[in-house]
Amino acid sequence: MLNLTRGRLRLLRWLGRERRKPALSACARTLLGPNASARFDEFSRYRDGWDFGRGRRLTPGSATTLERFLVAHPFEIVRPSLFLTHEGFLELAWESDGARRIELEFQPDRVAYYVAADGSEQEGTIRAECVGELRAILDAEPALHP
Amino acid sequence: MRRPECADGEEVVRAVTTAHWDPAEGRVSSSLFKGERISLSRLEILPLPLLLEIFDRELARPPERSVLGAGEIRVSRLKQIGAAFEHPVALSVEVDPTPSNPAHAEIPQRISKGLSRRIVDALVIHPAP
């Protein structure tokens, strides 16, 4: 009985998360700029099955992680592009210091980062609650690959 | 059962939609090739204008999303990029015709973000008319 109740509670929590609509605050939208903000609105309308039936709709938790990143730790993000991955996660891409290419994929519980500059690159993930630590990672020189 | 592989000399294309291409900033996302069972189409079977029509029919849903074009690459170049990557991957393209797209093919291997970036950078982009 107790297990059944716990199971139901988990199901209700999961349904609540799934039904939540992805949203960004006005502050986050300002930091993104009009182009990326408009693309966010467009991706919010996608349904499961885009891209030959394989694409998943935008996960609300992805928008939450992006919001956390933008508001808690605003970089100077110059003219970023916002994309939607097949898994339903938002991806932010921009160039800094002229040639450095930065791409961040926002998952509900983590951020996958990719930094490339002049033949060197760095790739990894960081927990969503540690998103403030991204600055040190992104500011460091990417490791050189042979 | 293993499917036949496309020849090294074949040209294949990947549909590019608004989800992966930001025309305002001129960027293509590295997630275009990230993951596994990535869909491609063979130019040897159908010409590009016909493939763009198929992409538009199958991918331009909901109406807000549209097919912006196709990224072309030769199979041998794809394999070369996989082999030269710091964590080498033996990429292949398998023939996988579907009722709506007889030119359909797939890359069965898992592709990382870094490798996908290399592939995306090697694409020749054909914007849709």
C-alpha cells in the first residue's frame, strides 16, 4: 500500500514536470537577445516526433538550466544562436575573443560544454547546480590535442 | 542483419532545419550529426531538388519549422574525418530505404559533439530555394 502511494506520487511528480511549459524570464530573454529569444518561442511549439519521428519536444528542465546559467552568471554573449537538439535540449552557441567557439547544451541536470580555438578543443559536462563554475572552464585555454 | 554500405565515392546529404541552423547568425549546430542512427540521403538515388521536397514534406511540421536546406558530404570524407578524430571512429553509411524516401541511409555509429563539429564544418550547405 505504502509502495503504491509512493509510486503514485512519483508518477504525479513526473506528470507535473512533463506538463510544465518551457519558459524563460524577461531577464534571460534580454541576455539572449531578440533572435535567440524568438527561436526559443519557436522551439517551444515543437511536438514529439520532429526530425523523421525522432526529435523530442523541448524539455522544460532544459529551459530551467539555461535560465539558471543566464541569470546567475551572465557572460558577455555576443549574438548567440539557440538550437534544439534531438533529445529536446537547448543549445547555445557563440564566439568569444574573435576565434573561440563555445557551445553549451542545457540538460535538466547538467550542462555539456564544448570549446574550440585554433585546433584545440575541450569537451565535458558539469552538474546544473555548479553552472557558476563554467566561467573558469570557458575562460581557460582549451587543451591541445595531438 | 547488416545492411549494405554506400560506396566511398557517393555523395550524401543531411537535411538542415531551423532547429539546427540559425540563418540570422550563419551558424549550424554541431548537434546536427550528434548521436546515433543519423539520417542521410543518397544523391545517387534521388537528385537534390527531389530530396528537398521529401525533407519539406516529412520535416516541415509543425508549420513554424521549415527545412532550410541540405548539407552535402562525400562518404569517403566522412570516413576520413572519423578516422582522423582524436578518438577515432570507423564511420560508415548504411543503405536504409524507406517507403517515403528510397534514398534514405544511416550512419549507425555513435557520434560525439566534437566529431559532429568536424563533420558539420566539412559540409557543403545547399540552401533550399
